[in-house]
Amino acid sequence: PRHGNMASARLQITVESASNLYNSDGVLAGKSDPYVIVEVPGQENMKLQTDVVSNELNPVWSFTGEITGFMDGDVLRFTVMDKD
């Protein structure tokens, strides 16, 4: 275990939606194709990723996933990315 004999937990995470995202594709190229990465920084096996929602600045993912081994004090980082 990472933290000695501290208890770890399974963490259920839901990424519902986002609104008014920046259009990183530019005016002529359509809209962004956003997805979300949820991770515990520095723990490569503790990462989730939503599906990509194409051409949408107000995406709805309704994604639920689980990270196991989450410890008290761990940081959970949410990053919204554009597929292209």
C-alpha cells in the first residue's frame, strides 16, 4: 500500500456535464470536442476518462466511474480536454 496501513477506499465519481466551454477549435473549425480526465496526480492506475462529446460547448457526459485505492489526503484532479 502507498500509505502504510491506512485504509483505502473505492471512490465513485460522476461527471455530469459542463456549460459554456471555450471553443478551442476556432470560429471556422466547428466546436470543441470535450472530454474529462479524472485522476489522482502521480498515480497512473488511478485515472478515469469520459467519452468525447463532438462539436459541443455544453457537453453532457453522465459518466460514472470508480477509482480504487483512494486515500485520505489524496488529491482528485478534473481536467477538461479537447480531442483535437
